[in-house]
Amino acid sequence: MSGLTITDLHAAHGRTPILQGVELAVPDGALACVLGPSGCGKSTLLRVVAGFHPARRGHVALGDTVLDDGRGRLPAERRRIGYVPQDGALFPHLTVAANIGFGLPRALRRDRSDELLSLVGLSGLGRRHPHQLSGGQQQRVALARALAPRPELLLLDEPFAALDAALRTDLRAEVAATLRAAGTTAVLVTHDQDEALSFADTIAVMRAGRIVQQAAPQDLYREPADTAVARFLGEANLVPARIEGLQADTAFGILKLTANAGAARRGPVLLRPRQLRLSVTPGPGKVRTRIHRCHFRGSDHRVELAPESRGLPSVLIAYTDTAWPPGEAYVEVDGLAHPVDEPTEPLL
Ligand SMILES: Nc1ncnc2c1ncn2[C@@H]1O[C@H](COP(=O)(O)OP(=O)(O)OP(=O)(O)O)[C@@H](O)[C@H]1O
């Protein structure tokens, strides 16, 4: 078993505390994402797991092996962990095959680098040098090199950040497929929510040196822990409500909740843009709005609506399959509303 378990992990740069009680569990064979804004400590977390930076206290274990507990540390070269940095960091003077085989016993190098080149879709390019490859190809070589010694855990530090949008989407799907084929447990850090949502089995949202929520992508998107996580994962309509038990009283009428909210209180509920349904006719549970703006985005339209009722934000966002011309639209809610509170801790 090679699942990663991190409990109450603290680490610092000099005197500045950076990781402040990180809790993270990545099951054996799972692809996890640590998602958080720039500077929240994602790279520091990966560096502690890889063995390049010491923990102050806490516990980091891979399967049954303790990697660091703040007192003792397993040296990085004995951790069986692969690391893919942002820029790939290939050796420029070595061929692609030599980059992949670097560090392997000589007798294994050729077969293993051929195998890995095929796995990352670069068969036949082993004799080239890194500068003769595109950025995306170089990142695939970096992935192949990290996988070559059969690590139990692979760490990826924003490995697609330098690539253009289309290539990034393709490559991350390929990388996810490659990791699943190899059965490797992996942790990718990113500040890009689309990347996290499309890549991972489990996403841990990091803020100010802590994991504030860990869940499967769909659960995290629909049921974020607070308003900041809600906004970080995508556009959010935060609608004022009186919340009690399993329902919320809102300008749309009574909405059912994702979970029992307990005693009565006031607070926003989350409605994602796809939960707002537009129509041209009024009706029960519908709110009259004016279409402020509608723009085509390729796969859908993003519509900004100005509600005419009180008790709603000044702008609601809906994603629709068809275009909506300027004028009136009636909006109703589809699905469950999710109660969200303001975050109780600092955001950075
Ligand atoms: N070597 C260092 N010495 C001192 N402070 C550092 C060092 N490396 C990082 N820091 C600080 O630690 C904090 C966390 O940095 P880290 O690189 O872990 O964040 P991150 O979430 O990965 O950010 P990004 O997404 O921008 O890479 C930042 O405030 C950063 O300035």
C-alpha cells in the first residue's frame, strides 16, 4: 500500500510559519490535487513530502513508512517519490532517452526508456535533445523520467503552467490516463480550478497553510465548505436566505437544501450558474430579471441577469445552451441549494 497520509504538518521558511497543520489523505492509486491561491504553501507542502524541506512537526507517511515526523526524516533518495517541477528541468546535454534512464541501473536503461516513451506517446524521439522538442513534449519527457524508477508516489508541481490552454487540457488528460495506467498514486498542485476539477479523484483546497476542505471534485463544486471555497471553484450565486432544517426561504421561494442546516439562521445559499433556468413566462418560484449581458463561450452562453426582486444579489449568473437577447427573463432554480458560511480563518 502506498497511500499518502499527512497529519498536523507544520513547516516554516526561516521563522515564517508556512504550513500550519496540514491534514491530507491520498488513497493508494488515487490522483489528488492540492488547489490553492499563489503563496498559500502548495510547493512547500510538496517539497516536504519529497524530502527537500523539513517538517517542523506533524507526520508524513507513505503506506507504512514514516517519511518525516519533525524529528527524523527519511532522505529524499530513499523515499521512492518522483517529482515533476514546473519547468520539467530536463538535462539539456542529455538525449531524451538518457534523461529518462538517468539514475536507473545501466542494464535497464534502454528497455525502460523505450517503455516510458511509448507510455507518454513519444516513441521514436529518444535520440533527440530537449531543445528539439516542444514544451508539451518536454513535459511528457519529465513525466517519463519521474515514472522510470517506478515511484510509489508522484508529485507534480504545476507541471502544465507554462503551456497554452489547448495543449494544457490535452496533456493533463493524457497525464491522468498515464498515471491511471501505471497505477501510480499522485499529487498535483495547482491554482487552476479547471485543472483540479478535471484531473483529480480528490481535491484538497489549501488556504493560508491549511487544507480547508478535501472532497471529490463534484462534491466540492456543489457543496463547498464556505463562500471562499465556493468562489474559488467557479462562479457562484450567493443568495440571501433564512435557513432552517432542510430548507431555505429565498426570493425564489422555499428551496430544498443539500444537507440539514440545523437551527434557524440567516446566511447565503449557493446556486451554481447551471442551476438557474431561464424562461420567457412568469410562474410560481420564478423571479423576474433583465438580461444585462449574454456572451457565447463555445460550449455554452454566460448570461448576466439583473433581478427585479429584493433579496437577491445585484447580478445573477446563468450558463445556458442557447443565446438570450436583451430584455426580460424569468429565472427559477433547479436542484438543491447549499448553505455556505463566510470563512472563519484568514484567506492568505
Ligand atoms: N525559500 C524560501 N525562503 C523564504 N520564503 C519562501 C521560500 N519559498 C517560499 N517562500 C514563501 O513561502 C510562502 C509559500 O510559498 P509556496 O511556494 O509554498 O506557495 P505556493 O502556494 O506554491 O505558491 P505559487 O502557486 O505561487 O507557487 C510564500 O509566502 C513564499 O514567499
